[in-house]
Amino acid sequence: MPAPFCVRCRRFMIPLENGVCVEEKFHHDQPYQIWRGDEMMCPACGLTIVTGYSKEAVEHFRLDFETERSKAQRGTFYSEIPNKSTQ
């Protein structure tokens, strides 16, 4: 499978870091799931994205969620900024 493609620059993106964590939020900014993925960057404009997510997320209802969240925050960790209109 080819790398993600930057439409604006017409270039394939390059990998920056594998295994970054992305936290998905739900109602009132509460943690919902943590996903692992790969951070990619356009070599021309510098746009970065996370793609190639794992098949399973760490779910908020797991008994060890806070422990897993703390571990994830030790590395590269991005947390969603919820859309204010959906709260």
C-alpha cells in the first residue's frame, strides 16, 4: 500500500514516528479511546497526519484504562480537541 499523499503538494508523505498515541474524546471532553498509529509528514509543506491505526483501541471502560493512558502519555501523545457544537 502506498504512503498517504499530500494533494496540495502532489508528494507522498514520509514517516516521522511509528506508534504515536491519539486520544479520542466524547461528551464533555472525557477520554473515550486511545489509538496507536503512525505519524506521517509531507516533505514539501510539512503537513502532518496520523494514519495506519491499530485494529483495536484501549477503551475507556477497561479497568486498566488510566494505567494505559499514563503509559501512552510518556511517548508522543495527541489528544482530540472536541468540536464545541457537539457538546
